[in-house]
Amino acid sequence: MPAKRIDPRLIKLHQSHSVEDVARILGRHKHTVRNWIKDGLPTVDGNRPVLIHGHDLHAYLKIRRKAGKRPCPPRTIYCFKCRQPRAPAFDMIEFTFKNATTGSLTALCETCETVMHRAASFASLPSIMPNLEVQIRGAGARIAERTTPSLNCDKRKD
């Protein structure tokens, strides 16, 4: 199971935190925080207890998150099985609306034939998938749009 994302907004910027405080606030082990210090997280000074300024920790976590991102180039969708941006198989892409402006791109991976998904706005389709024909589908029927009311009811009529 992958680790949950760290939210850098939980750190108070204008306070100094100990290693144990940072571990407790972010829900990580104290050895993880010490590994971050070895990897370049700046500390207030070299003395014990080790203190980390909130602004430095916030900046460090934002840099780590940004380094982990892999933006997809045009004509590709990220395949979770291959762990790489891949082109759709047979240049077949389907766009399904979620609301009036946004939706989901769906395609098969050309390498492993796994279904790939990518969120996109309708206006950005030409820049995301240039020179490819995208099949556009409307959104599915919603539960609230039923023509007849549900007959399942807990209340008895007396």
C-alpha cells in the first residue's frame, strides 16, 4: 500500500519543530525525518535537540513533491502498470464528460493494454492530444434524474 501524501500546510511556518514534533504532525516515523535531514533538510544549528524551522521544512517538502511529479507530454497518458507516460493503442481515445467543462480521457496502453485514465478539460483536448481524433461521449445518467420515484421506503403509511 503506498504511503499517504504529506501535506506541507500542516507545518507552522514561524515555529521551530523538533524531530519528534515533525514526525507526529506529519504522521511519519522520527527516523524518516532524520533521513530527510541527511538528504538536505536544513536544521537551525548542529546542537541537540535538533530543531527544524517550519519555513525550511515547508520548502523542503514542496521541493520533494515537485521532484516526484512526472508530467505527461502531448499525445500520452500515464500508465500505472508501466509507470511511464504511454501513447494510446491504435490512437484510440475516448473523452467522457463529467460536467459541462471537464471530463476523463480513457485509452488502452500500447505496451501492456491496460486501461489508462486522465482528467482533462474539454478546451484543453487539442493541446493534450494534438492530431488525434478523440471520440466524445456524454455523461451517464445520474441517479437524481430518475423519472419515477423509488418505492423503497422505511416509513409505513398508517
